Amino acid sequence: MLKEIENYLSFLNDLRGQVKTLLEGLPKEALDWRPLEGQGELATNSLAVMTMHLAGSEAFWIKEIIGRQSIQRDRDAEFVARGLGFSELAAKMETGSKDTPAILSSLTPAQLEETRKFRDRMVTVRWAILHVIEHFAMHVGHMQLTRQLWLANFGKK
């Protein structure tokens, strides 16, 4: 396996671990809580929604875009997830990432430079991997703030 891929996998494993740590010990009401209710640009997502979205997004980018395997992603369902506990969310994360090591470890340097179509643009495989990492990191930040706000407002762990 390429050292570059080892590094990417290490980053993703670390980010998934951070998500699990942020979810751990919280009741379902905390996992479903949204700091700002409503619709549109100012509304926020719950920890459960962000977890489901990260799992779906990773599977989509790694399997469908990079691995060229058709998946049945229901992106809209990710944003209405409710009532899931820690174990169910952790299982969704595991499912979303289970094929990542095999798909990425099989890539050659030349394949990292191949292009894939995403919506109306072409991106390299390397760009797609880095996008998954960047997307994860951004949402981990959102999740950290959401957990902090829950604890500050409700004082529950």
C-alpha cells in the first residue's frame, strides 16, 4: 500500500474515532438535539444527522465515485435521522467505512491521478479522497460545537 494512502486512512480512522468520542455517553435526546431549529441557511443539524451524513458521504465518495460501484444512497434520509442511540450510530459509521481500506489500498500512483465525474465537473481520485477527509473534519468541528452547546445548555453527559 502506498504511504500516501496509509496517511489518508490514518486521518479517516482518527476522524471516525473523534466522532464516536463525541457521541459516546450522550442520551438519544442529545443526539437528536439541534442548536438552531428551522429550515434554511441558519438551521443546524443534530449529532445523529451529521453522523448519518458522514457515513453516507464516505460510502458515496469512496465506493461510488472512486471505486465506481453503484450504491443506493438515500441522502435525504440522512438529514431526518432521529431516535438512534450511540450503538446504532457507531454501526452506521462502520457500515459506511467498511470498504474504504480495500478500495483505497488497491490504488496505484497512476490511479490517484485518474479523473472521476462528480455532478458537472471532473475531479481526480486524489482530490476526492482529500475531499472526504476535509468534509469529515469540517463536520467534526460542527459536532464538537453541538456537543459543547448541549452540555452548556442542559448539563448532561
